[in-house]
Amino acid sequence: MEKVECIVVGGGLAGLAAAYGLARDGVEVMVLERGNYAGAKNVTGGRLYVRPLRGIYPELWDEAPYERPVARELITLLGDGAATTVELASERLAGPQPQSYTVQRARFDQWFAEKATEAGAMVVTDMKADELLRDGDKVIGVRAGDDEVGAEVTIVAEGVLGLLAGGAGLREQPRPADHAVGFKEIIELPAGVIEDRWHLNEGEGAAQLFMGEVTRGMTGGGFLYTNRDSIALGVVVAMEQVRTRTDDLESWQLLDAFKEAAAVKPLLRGGELAEYSAHAVFEGGIDRLPRPYGPGYLLAGEAAGFALNAMVTVRGMDLAIASGWAAARAALAARAAGDSSAATLAVYERFLRETFVMRAMEAGRGVPKAIENRRLFSEYPGSVARLLESFFAVGDESSTLVRTGLRGARREFLKLDTLRDLWSLRKV
């Protein structure tokens, strides 16, 4: 059996971050990527929060191939034939060190793979890992087709479904209740058109989230991110609710209907479809995370459940990179000790806590339970629109703004048990 010091399964952001850190410190590391290039299988919506990462591999982030720094944040509620948008334009979001950028994963991941290779990692593409090799309860390497490669530490960064880790019993099999399914299109638009439609300065970007009719009352929402000369548009919806739905609606049709919404269709005018993809998303939260280490192995990125929907922020890529960094630190500790037992690799949890990964997951603990309330998606977007319409409406009767607001609030929100719903959101 061929042997290396460390094998990384998966050439996404978590795997490449682990490989880069290990190779930079002189570890012989091999990355196995089933796509024909790093990023070929990665279809994330397209936003990377860089500010939390600036202390992790700081030499990388000023030269990374970003699309646009996000300078405008928009949240749109769709309901009852109306759209209500809250928009924030802030110079502090975009520079001089922007909080976040839009990215194209194929381009970004290939750049990251080049950095890992330059550091000394072996990135092997078109190589699907079929099985984790075991010696008793210890993971000792990987079988890929007819090839077997051994390693002192195997970092499993295979992505959201964790089929390899699940097949080896390192984590539970994925449950629909813990996941959402997303559908995304890349639509090409000229850079100038993007900047005019979202009121952007040259080179700036926008991120827009949608709630309400986009998911037909199911838990989820829509997203839109502006790239250099395209937009990423998509819908994410709770997998279990899609699976148990009784009407004839196919889940992929949600995206088609979303594109036809009155508040969305003008934004897409003149665009050319360039790419379509679908992807599962982990939304089980911190209470559904597997133990991320064991004898001879570490789990990183979405394979470890590190993804967070905090309603107004959706994070995964920054958590993946930080967990890959932490996995590299743990593997280096095992190398220094000459021991890759679970007791030694348990230091991984300490490294995760020293980054923002576990703090972010802990802060989002209440989200999965809170978003089970379907009124957030089916009732409230329309109620907000009707309340605002009452302020702008002119008719036979005159009333003060205060009276109009009180009447509208009683009419729209008391019937929805709003106080109880607000109380349920207190931990979000």
C-alpha cells in the first residue's frame, strides 16, 4: 500500500484549507478530488465572509479571485401580490477591508488548489474515494477504485451528505429533516447593467435574500448575489417539507416561479442562462453535529455539519476554511506526538473553539427550531406589505399615521399570535 502522512478526501474549501496548512508546514499530504478540477462539484450560492478569516492564512485573502465586495444588503418579503424590501447601503461593509465578497466557486477553488500545490500538496483530481480503510476502529487510509493509500491521519472533507463517513460509521446517515435542497442558476448580465440595477458603484456588489411566496409556505427562501458579469439566483427549501408535500409541485419548479415574480423578473431582464445546479444544504444546527474526530480521522467542512443559516446571514464557506485550518493544526499535533489516536486528535475541538466556528454554531443554536414556524414564510410577508400599504393608501377617510398603524397592526398581527412568535425568536 502506498502511504503518505495525511490524506484529505475532498478538494473543496475545507479540504484545500487543511491541505494548504499541512503542506506549508512540511507535511506530505494528498488531496483526492472526484471532480476533474477543484470546484467542479461545488455550487455554493456564492458569498464568502472574509472578515472572520483574516487571522487564518492572512497571506491569502488580499490576492484571492473574488467577484465583488458586498456593499448593499437587501431583504425582500414576497407575499399577497406585494414585495417589501429593506435595503442597507454601507461604505463600512465594502471597504477598505470588505466584510464579504461574492465568489464563483469553480474559479475560487481552482485558485486555492494552486496555492495548496505551490505549498507542496498533491491534489489528485478525477479520483473518487470509495471506502475508508480500517484497522479495528482506526481509519488508516482510503480505497479509490483499485488503489489503496494509507495515512496516519485522514481528513474527510467530502461535503454535505457525508456518504463516505456515514458508510464507515463515523457519523449518522443524513436525514431529510436536517437538510434543505437548493436550486441555483448563473445568469450572465453585463457589469454595467448589474451596477445600474442594484445602484452600485463600479466594482461593488449586492446580496439580496427573499422570504415568503418564493417557497410556497415552506421553510426556506431565495437568494441573489451579484458577480462581476453575472448573478447567482436560487431557492433553498426544507427537504423534509418538499418530500412530504401533497400537491403536484416539483421542487425545481420553485426556481422557475421565483424568476417570474414581479419583484424579480425585471432584475433578470436581458440575462442569459449560463449554469444550472442543485445541492443539499445542512441545516440541522449544532445539536445535530457528529463528533468531528476519532482514531485516525477528522471531519471538516460540511462533512462535519459546519453550515449556518442565521436567517439574515447564511454561512458555510468561511466555516469550511476555518475548520480545515483547525484540522491541519490537529493533524500537526498528532504528527508531533507520533500518535493519531482519538485522545490526541481530540485537540481538534479546542482548535475549532479558538476560531469562530463553534462560537458561530453555538450562537445559531436556536435557528432550526425557530424556522419550523411556517407563519414566518407564509403569513408575515403578506402582513407586512398590507400594513405598509395602509400608510400609503388614500381614500375617503382620513386618519393619523398612528391610528392607521395601530389598526393595521391589530388586524394583521394579533390574529397571528405574533407575541408568541417573537418570543420563539428570542434566541435567534
